Amino acid sequence: MWHRLQPWNKLRREVGLRSTLRWFLVRIGKRLGTRGPAKWRIRPPQARYALIARLRGSSDVSAFRQIFVRDHYAGLRDLKNVSLVLDLGANVGFSSAYFLSCFPESRVVAVEPDERNVAVCRANLKPFGKRATVLHGAVWSDGTRLCLSTGTFGDEREWAMQVVPPADGSAGDVQAWDMGSLIAMAGGGEVDLLKIDIERAELAVFDHRAKAWLPRIRNICIELHGRDCEEAFFRALSDFDYELQRSGELTICRNLRAKTRKTE
């Protein structure tokens, strides 16, 4: 009996009794075959404001669990002087809300290609006011138009949406920016934390042109999707020193700086 209660006790410790009871009622309703609510409103201890998570098969609860229950970003909480965060692949804004709450002097620019996710992301980040900017679009190797690819990657839910070039030569329906343009849109200064979860688009972002903008990045937190993505990422960072960490599925490169070239 005790082992069955452990997950609920852990959830209660992380998000409080009221939110846990709401989640318990959702699960009971699902077992009874009732439709239940479409959304769950919850305030985890790491977030300054309550957040919205979609239910009914959405990936939002899984994303919430990764970020706020398993606390995958805990290894970043000790970063100092964080003023600007770029959140690429922001989904519904859970990671952005985490960073805005953890770094109270920071601004976040959140980029997300799926308009359904963008709507929830804007609602979740609205309480942070001007500190949060949400862009409906994607990051790529250059400025272009891409297509949203659904049902072809990962578990095929909202957090696994990909952007791909149009296959038939037609114009894509998702605006994409290169990293230099995004940094300029964010103010043109140094990016203190670059968070990336872009479902294999890292192959385009970390091509040979990455070395032009990487000197403006202090810290990177990235989820790499496959060996080829990992190789492209570390190849782009070959001229830089950094402290490497792992946290779950995340690769963290802290204190990124150009390697010192030895003189004869």
C-alpha cells in the first residue's frame, strides 16, 4: 500500500495539497470514463505564478513533471547575473516561467513554432509582463519559412512538434529566424542562458555558421535528439572551452568561452 502512496506524497510535497487533490480527481474521473476538465491550473513551488497545463492526452503534464517535479533545470539555479534567456522550443512556457522565477532580474524571449502551444505559452507568461516576450516561430540556420511537421517524431504529442523545409517548394507557414537575428531581436547583447529543445532542428542551427554567434552565449542547456545532433553540437563548440554537465536528457555547457590559442 505504501509504495502506491509514494508518488502522491511526492506530488503533494512538490505542488501542494490543493493541486494534488485536483490531479487526483482528474485521474479518478479518467478511470471512471468521465471526460473531466480540459485544463489543470497549478502553481509549483519553483514558479512565481500559477500555470496552465492541458489535459486529455496532452504532453503538458509530462513536461510539467520533467521541469517542476523532477526539476531537470536545478543545475542551472546557481548561475549568476542572468539578464537574458533565450528559450528556443518553449512549448507552453513552463521552462520560461521556471527561469523567470529563478532569475528575478532576467528577461526571457520564448520561441515556439506550434500556434496551439504559443497560445498557452502566452497565457502562462502574461503575469510576468514585459519581462517575457513570446515569438511564434522557429530557429533555423537562416531566415526562411518552414512547415510544422506533426505526428512524425517522438511520441507525436505537442512537445514533439518539428519544423522542416517545405517538401514541394511551396512557402512554409512558420517563420524561422537565424540565431543572429534572434539575438538582435532580444536586444543584441550577450545571452546569459540559451535553452534549446527543438526536436532535431539543432542540425541546422549548429552548422558551420554557429561560430559567428556562439561567442555571444554564456551558458547553454540543450536536449540533443540523436547521435548526429550531438556530433553537430560538439563540433560547433570545438573552439570553445566550457564546463560540461548532464541532467536527465539535458546537456549543459557552462561558462562558454573561446579557447586561448597558444603562441610559439
